[in-house]
Amino acid sequence: MAVSDQAVVTGKQLDTLSINTIRTLSIDGVQKANSGHPGAPMALAPVAYVLWQQFLRYDPADPVWTNRDRFVLSNGHASMLLYSMLYLSGVRGVDSEYKVQSQPAVSLDDLKSFRQLDSKTPGHPEYRITSGIETTTGPLGQGIGNSVGMAIAGNWLAARYNRPGMEIFDYNVYAICGDGDMMEGVGSEAASLAGHLKLPNLCWIYDANQVTLDGPAEWSFSEDVAGRFTAYGWNVLHVRDANDLDALAKSFDGFLATKDRPTLIVVNSHIGYGSPHKQDTNAAHGEPLGDDEVKLVKKFYGWPEDEKFLVPDGVLENFKQGIGRRGRDFSSKWKDLFSKYSQQFPDQADNINRMQRRQLPDGWDKNLPSFPADVKGVATRESSGKVLNAFAQNIPWLVGGAADLATSNKTTLKFDDAGDFKAGNYAGRNFHFGVREHAMAAALNGMALCKLRAFGGTFFNFTDYMRPSMRLASIMEIPTIYVLTHDSIGLGEDGPTHQPVEQLASLRAMPGMIVMRPGDANEVVEAWKVILQLKHEPVALVLSRQPMPTLDRAKYSAASGVAKGGYILVDAKDGKPEVILMGTGSELSLCVSAHEQLTAQGIRARVVSMPSTVIFDKQDAAYKTSVLPPSVTARVSVEAGSVFGWDRYVGPQGAIIGMTTFGASAPIKDLMKIYGFATDHVVQAAKDVLARSK
């Protein structure tokens, strides 16, 4: 039926009209930008339409409703599909305080500004930029990895907070993904984890269009995806034609009826016009169609060929009567239920409300351990484990685990009622991610997006396997916590394959990532205090395997200076140093012992502890100058990592004691000596820079 026909459109004709509106809005947005991918939105429009109109429990008037279903577009290059759905569904904007606004999340003008500067419709969906977008996607595999974390969070919340007759949490997670998501390793890791955990609230919709950016998928991809997911333990369903709305609905019903495992719906689509008999080459290869092709496509749809961003009469009303009305009913009933729940279970309701706003509970920092001065000391991974357990007892939604290294990372929560999160027991607070560092990092982001305070541990060196997810956490400004142990060549005999060298510098270079490397047990306490108060920054907490002295805080400055990123640990007696020694982590004690020797020799030295250069850089100029006076040019930094970046603190006349090569396999005492991490080496470096400065 042509759009120009003035007859009242109802039923399947209205469905077709609405689907073609999604398609043509996507086409027009890409064409106006002269950039982007129109093919996937064209092919997937029926899938999104059926899901949103009939199944998604989501209230466009309240896009931050706590128990909403989550929709993730993992193949983020199809972003115009999501933007069109947000516009047509009437999703409202939300401000930084989680208050729903009167203006829409995406307007028609926003669709016209696709991929333009300061637009709400960037090239790939971005969390924070546009309300209604649950996570930032684009790097393939990340969205489906996040969706596993979202499903984990939903099951954990239900197990912890639901009460008989009061299901406060029962949301589902839907993720659309493509061949690229299936090829990326993180997708395989995430699917394996989800299958193992038997997450029943997770549904992936696989757009099996057999096309990649280079051309036919058969050039590079020929595996039996359905067979693979069956082996993972998933429920696998098939829809042979993406345009078959009844078959799509039956597949979603099949997902909802499956209560013992996640579901993969394999949807066969054809990129292009949306016809099973037509495929457009430009759309398949990630380019705009071009004006002539756009006209042909619109003619195929019965669309006015010269109309742009056309929304025919009845389409917006159709969405209001579909997802709008359904979502309003769902959220209204839930709010009534939560009101009753709050009266019966006020403490649990308070937890839920605080969690959603990233607010800490009262008494969140009570009963924390303190560590007496001890020359032998303790590894910061050990003190971190004790501090983490203390905080976790105060913050009920502080949860996490490790990539098969909980014993080494000291991330196990050991108090009563902690328990293990596993299939059949979703109330546990200890998570076992297996040897899946990348899936763990992606899942942690999904958990954080659902407002859990999620942490995950591994060896610091293996952040190389996690980096894409860590980078996205920084872009999204979510407070994911990474507990990273075995932080240097101090790891010893395992050798350079396991000894991190360049990781500190590389993570410090990541915008928005807070990197913290505390220098003793009491700095660990203060580091965790800083971490748990963050709302918009992910943190890499970098910890040692080997013991380090616990400093005497009656003799040295209080560890609370950690909150400033860097602070004066001990100063020259007159407060006027000739030389400044800077250290982090296990090398801080070398600076302290060097200070004692220099002082005994009549050299006025200051020691600056720099657990977080990132936080220190955020301080005002007056504070930074008070710690590192420009007049003192004789400076030495000591850190068992790459020297890269330290020149900005030591200056042109300073010395950097660090790593310029990879490490070696040997006992720690031999390694530290040969690479210059010894008190006498620091003392000599201080004397050398002091001589140069004079």
C-alpha cells in the first residue's frame, strides 16, 4: 500500500507502514550525513518493531525505570535503527540527576543531525549522550558482553531483593548482534559464561545476513553458529525470514517460556531493501546508498521518492498505543508494587534507591582495618583483600570476583552471607568468571550500568586482554573497579610474559581512567575510600604480590593524602628540600630508606608518595606547587614500570628509575638489584641530580 493512499491504515498494513518508516528514517539519516550504514537498519527494522511493540517492557515516559527491560544494539554501526526507535517510541530525555525531562531523547531534528558535531545521534550509540541508550556499542562483541553483565545483575538483584509476591526485579535483556559480534573473541567468551551460568533472562538476536564489511561472510566465516550455541548450553531458535512478524513473535514467546538457560534467536535477513529477494551492495558494504538508489528503495516501499524524514499519519500514534501504552502500564504497576514493598521492607527499598543513584549507604566506611607500622609489612594485594571484605560488609551491592585468580588477587568475599554466584544460586556475591578476562571486563561494565558496584580481578599484565572494555568504561564514565595484582617485575620467576612493564603508563594515558598504585597497607585503605566514592570514573587498583613495609604514620604523614593523588610523605627538617624523591607502590619504601640515608649525610630530601598521578594532576596549581616546588629541580622518580610519562614530574634535570626493557625470570631480589630498584641506587641518583642542579 502506497503512503500516499489516504485510506485508514490498520493491522498488518499499519505494521508495514511503521516498519518502513523505521527504514526510511534510517536511510535518510545516513544519506544526509553521507556517512554510515543503512543496510542493517533496513533489514532489522521488523525485528526491532516486533520486539519493542509487543515484548519489550519499557516505558518511553520513564527510561530510567528500575525494572525496565534492557535493549542493547551490539552491532552499533546500525545506530540509526536505535535512534529511529527512540524517536518513534517517544522516549523522553533524562538529566544528570536521573530526572525525566519534557523534551524527547531524540527528535526528528536529531535524526537529521546524524553523525554531526554535538549531536544526540553520534555514529555509534553512546551511553550518557542520549537517553534510552543502555550502553556504548560499536567495537563488535562489546555490547553482547555487556548484556551478559546486565543479565547477571538482574538475576542477582532478584535473588537478593525479591520477596514472595513482590517481584521487584524480573527484567529481561535483549541484544541484537551480527556476524562481527559472533566472530570477535569477547563474544565467544561472553556466550560461554552466559551458558555456564544458565542466565534465563538473556536473549541474543543474531542477524545472520551472511555479509561482512569486506563482502560475503563466507570469505571468512563458515562455522555452525547454532551448533556452537547449543554446545554452550543455550536455547537456540530460528526465524527464516526477518520480515515474518508472526515467526518473530513466536521466537520471542519461545524465549520468555525458557526458564533454565539463555536464548539465541537466529534471524535470517538480507541487508538492503528488506526483501528476501533483494540485497543492496552499497548497504552491505557500509556506505550510503546514494540519491538514485535511495529513490529506488523508496519506490520499492511505496514511499514518496522525494520525501525525506517522512513520518506518515498514524505511525506515531501506533507506537503510543503499542510500547507507549504497554510500558506505561508495566511501570505504573511496578511503582505501585514498589510503594508497598517500601513499606514492608524499608531497608531493602533504601538500598535499591541508593544503588540507582550511586549513593553509598550510611556507615559505608565503618569498621575498617588499620595497619600498624611493620618493617616486614604485607603485600598490598593482601591488605586490599582485608579492606575489600570490610567495605563489602557495609555496602551490600559491592560484588565481584576474578578471572580464575581470586585466590591470588585476594578478591574473595569471606564473610557470612557472601556466597558464590552460580547457576541455581544467583544471590552469591562472589563471581567466578573463569579464564575469560575480556568477557569479565565487558560483563563488569554491564553490571555497573545496572548500578551494582562491580569489581573484577586478574594479574595486571592481563589488562591487555581487557583493554577494549576498560576503554569503553572510561568513555561511558561508569565506575567499574579493576583489582590488578602482581604489578611489576616483582612477580619474579614467572618472567617477562607475566611481568607488567608498560601497562601503568598506558592506562594512565587513557582519558578518564583512574590509576592507583598504593605504597603500603594504609594507603590501600585510603585508595578504597576514594574508589568507592567515585560515580563517573573507572579505576585500576594496582597491587603488589610481594610484601612492602607498612610505614609508621606517627613518623610520616597520614595516608589520607592519597585522596590528593600525591602528597608529601616526609620532608626535609626545615621544609626546604634540596632534592625530591617520588615513588609509587612497592618502590615508595625505597624512597623512604633513601631519604633516611640522605638526611644522615646532611642532604635535605623530601619524599612524595604518588599513588595516583591521574588524581594528582586534577589538583589545583597551588597544591601541586606545594608538593613539587618548581624551584627544586633535583628530582628522582622510582617506579618498577615504564619510564614513560615520569619526565613531566622530574623535569629535564631529574632522573627516572624505571624499566626501559622487559623483565626476566629470576627471584625478586635478583631482579630488583639488576634493574636498579635498590636504596643505594636511589641515593646515588639523588646525589647526581643534585650535583647537576647546582
